[in-house]
Amino acid sequence: MHTVVVGTSGVTASDVLAVARGGARIELSDQAVAALAASREIVDALAAKPDPVYGVSTGFGALATRHISPELRARLQRNIVRSHAAGMGPRVEREVVRALMFLRLKTVCSGRTGVRPEVAQTMADVLNAGITPVVHEYGSLGCSGDLAPLSHCALTLMGEGEAEGPDGSVRPAGELLAEHGIEPVELREKEGLALLNGTDGMLGMLIMALADLAVLYKSADVTAALTLEALLGTDKVLAPELHAIRPHPGQAASAANMLAVLKGSGLTGHHQDDAPRVQDAYSVRCAPQVAGAGRDTLAHARLVAERELAAAVDNPVVLPDGRVESNGNFHGAPVAYVLDFLAVAVADLGSIAERRTDRLLDKNRSHGLPPFLADDAGVDSGLMIAQYTQAALVSELKRLAVPASADSIPSSAMQEDHVSMGWSAARKLRTAVDNLARVIAIELYAAGRAVELREGLTPAPATRAVVEAAREAGVAGPGPDRHLAPDLAAAEAFVRDGRLVAAAETVTGPLN
């Protein structure tokens, strides 16, 4: 099994994906253990002094004015975890919780939080045992970080609350820890606060969305090319020299992908045969511009994710010179903004794909294709309602594009009076990514059928490879009406797991 070694820095997006989705094991480096011990010495020294230090010997948030005596501090740390584990609603997905815990461990190991090495080791042990705390949908305002979700994770470390075992059953966390020989932690000064004060949930979801969207943007280029071909469109608009004069890198990449997929097509260039037209519709002709703008948005979001991965988000933090200082680095605005930017780009990509699909089904605009790609139009409805489903998905994408980060709601007796709503931005982006995969799958279904209905014309080798692979994956071709839902589900799986892109790449080589 793959192992991720966590040091004081250097955790990558690939590491997060390996732990969250791949079940990779975690080891703490000697450097991390030494840094943890050194920062803990600083916290212990401050705890022994009479002067109040936030998070060490005071209450939290609006209650930070109270100095806590030494005999009450362990209780204070337990209490913050218990009281903040106040989430409600459905359970969050296992991969999200694993990313959340791993990213908090990454920050703990930076040596900037004052947490003891044994606490960090317990976090690694819980992840390695396949124990997943029960985290709920609602409870984070994205400032001070993802408090409630992280608190539910910390509760598991204490042997309290509920968690999911490696077999998928939800049981008391204490039982699961005992079964795997893991001792619950007894939190000391600052440790409760350090375990729940970060942007880890929203960052984890951003990293996973970026990985998923990298596949979906390539998929959208392939299906756009397939639709252009099915509509007998022209590939001249994809020429590199045209995109070089508007030097957006994402646009050039998408155009190059479409051109590679269409190489050798016998269907393109027939746009002036029977019903001459000078130009294809925007949804076809401007596909690289729209997908390219989304790609550039992905690049910006990836840069923000990399910066946040390099951060040690906590409040207060232990600085290299020994100071322990309060700060506002837990505010999720940088991550929340790009989560919302991505939701906008996803909605627009879904929207243009739906317009192409509708064009394939409309006999007045499809240049000779049967109505709704039906076998016997009137007796058969063809893909009429598949487009309804796609339209419903796109309508939902537009609602999900409304930014969460433009909102703020005060909390903690106005101490935390401006929040990021980054967790909410991440949650809605996950739904948007799922819906985009479905939208692309429906375009694939329609365009594949349309290409096969163009009798006497030979598709490009790459598009032929895609259609053949889809058929092998259970995505049916033209014919009389059939139960469509299973076919669409097969198409979605074909898109989501990367087989669509892989099929094209057997001919084109790696796409951008």
C-alpha cells in the first residue's frame, strides 16, 4: 500500500488524494516529530506562566477574556471539542472526512500549533485504521475555519461520539479505537483549539474538485468535438493560429484537444453541402473559448490550493522565534472565492454542452438528423427526455453558481462578525461537479448516436474509438426506444472514471 510521509512541509495535492481516496497509509517524519516536540515545549513554558495566553490559558472566541486556572485547562480543551461538535444534517462523504483529518494533521506536523507528538500520531493511527469520524453537512461558517467538522474529528480522537469503521458500519468511536489498539488522547493546553481551527475541509474538497474537473474538462473537449462532427461542422475554427492571436492558454489547449480528436474525420467540412451555412452556432464554434476560460479558472484555483497546502493555519500559532501570536489566517476567503469561481465555470460549461445537445435533437438545426435522434419519430421519442434531464441539471448548476462567499453571517456574540462560508461553497461545488459529469454524459450519449446515424460518412479515428468504447461500456447506440436511465448511468460512469478520455487518447495521445 502507498505510504505518505508527513513532514513539517511539502504535502502535495497528490498526497491528499492518495489518503482521501486511495487509503494510503501515513507516517510522521522524524523532522515532524522533532518540530512537534519543540513547539510543545514553548506552549508548556507559557502555560506555566501567570500571564494569560489566548488558547493556552484563556477561554475561546467571545469568552477569551477569562483566564483559566491550571486545574481547569484539560477540561477546557475537552469542552471546546464537545461543544463545537455541533454539526447537523446528513453525513459528509468518507473521502471528505479523510481529507479533512489529513490536512489538519499536515498543519499539526508543521510545528506551528503546539500539539504534542503523541496527538499527531493518534491522528495518523486513526486514518491508518480506516476509522472515519461522523461529520455532518452543516456547522461550518468557514471562519474560524471548519470548526464543527473538525470538532467531530477531534471527538473521535478522544474516544467519544460516533465513527465509521473500515467495514462501513457506524459505531461508538471508543469501541473502534479499542478494537484497533488506539488509546484515546487526553488533550492538554491549546490542543483542543489546534485540532479544530483550520480551512482543511474546504481545502480538501477544493483539491478533489480540481482532480475531478481536470478529467471533466478533457471530457467536454471530446464531446464537443463529437458534436461538431455529428453536426457536420467545420474544424477550421480550431486552427492554432486563430487561437494564438487571443493568447489565453486554456482556450488554446481546448482547441488543440478538439482538433486532435477530429483529425481524419470524414464528417467535418460538410457544412455547406445541402443547407449552406457560413458559420457554426456559438455553442459549437465557441466551445474552446468557454472551456478554455474554465481551464484558466482551474489553473488559478490550483495555485490557491497549492498556497493553502503550504500554509500552517491555526490561531494562535507558534512562531519560529518562540512567540505565540493570535492571527486571522483561519479565514477561508482565499479558498472560498475559488470554490465559487469554479462553480461559475462549471455552470457555463454545462450550459454550452446542453445547447449543443439540444441542437443535435432539433431536426430544424441538426442538418439532416432525425427528430430527437429517434428510430421512428412519433412512435419513438428518442432522446427527447434525456435532454429534459440535462436541462434540469443545467438549471441546478446555475443555482449552484450563486456564490456562497458573497454572504456572511455574524457569530460568537459579534466576535466572529465576518465569515467566509467556504465550507458551503465547497459543498455546493461537489454537487455541481457531479451534475457536470451527468451533463457531459448526456451530450456523449446524443453525439455518439448522431455520428452513427450519419451513414456513408466516416468519423475520425478518435471519435470512432470513443463511440466503440462507450458501446463496450454498456452505452447503447441507435435503435427503437428503450429504458434510457440505465444507459445514461453507464454513460455517466464512462465519463466520470476517465474511460471517455482514455478512449480518445488511444488515438490522439495525451490530451491537454
